[in-house]
Amino acid sequence: MSFHLAGMDEQFILRVPPSVAERINRLLSENASSSEDKSLDLEFSEDGRTGTFVIGNDRFPASVLDLPCVVESYKTYDDSALVKTADVGQMILVRESGEASPDVVEYRHGLTPPMRDARKRRFRREPDLNPELVQRVEKDLVNIMSGGTVENLDILDTNFSIVSLVIIFGNCW
């Protein structure tokens, strides 16, 4: 399910190797006309998770990874008031040609050093639940909500009576 809010930009984090970062910086600087890298391109394959980052004539492998938590992005028009522009939940990781592709779709670390191993250190571990037990409880809850009873349940017939005890206090002086 995708929501597009009015006024919200679509943004992502682009993490590149230092050598590529220098080339992008040169391309975006005022001396772009003198740079041999005159173009940037990002192409994705059918799966939407792997692709190629092109700068000039060089091609680098890229992967889309989910961040362990959402990062908010802000911009300012007057250097005092911040306006939220997007919630960023994914990062495009550009690698050198010889580096191995990540095996997972979720990036293990956050964007800053305090978020190192964020999933392991900051978030609660998912409980180990038996899937059959969960399905049985779900089925029993649906039966109860529809006016039925729980299956495989022994109902005991109980009788109760209320005994009232009245204690009258006399003069204790």
C-alpha cells in the first residue's frame, strides 16, 4: 500500500564509496563543465532491489536496502523554521565493482554511529510462537465472537450459593 501526501517529496539515501563521492561532488560543483563525468544515471532490474549506478562511463552495482528505522528529512527556507519533507525508509547502496552483493534486504545498521546494530540493540526481539497455536487461538476467538464456543474445551457445571453472615456488635465498654 502506498500513500502519497501532498507536499511530501520522494527521497532516498544514496550511499556511495569515497571515490564515487568525490566524482559526484565535482559534477555538482561549479566546475561541472570541466569534469569528464557529465552524467549520472540509476537503472534497476526487474526485481526492483538491484541495479546499476552510472557516472560518466563507469558502472557500479547498486542495491536498495531497507533501513532499520524511518529517518525524517527536513528543509528550511529561512534558516530558522524547519519543514518536514519526507520519511525515508530505504537506502541505495552503491558498491565498488568487486564487492559482494548484500544477501539481505534490510540494512543492519542505521545511518549514524549510535545506530550501529540497531535491530539487535534497540528493538525487542520477536517472540518465538508456535504457528499452529496462533492459528488455533485465532480460530477460537473468531468462534467466540460469532456466538459459538471454543473447540476441545471441557465445560464444568458449577453451582454456587451466596452465604451472608451478619455480625451484630453489642456494647463493648
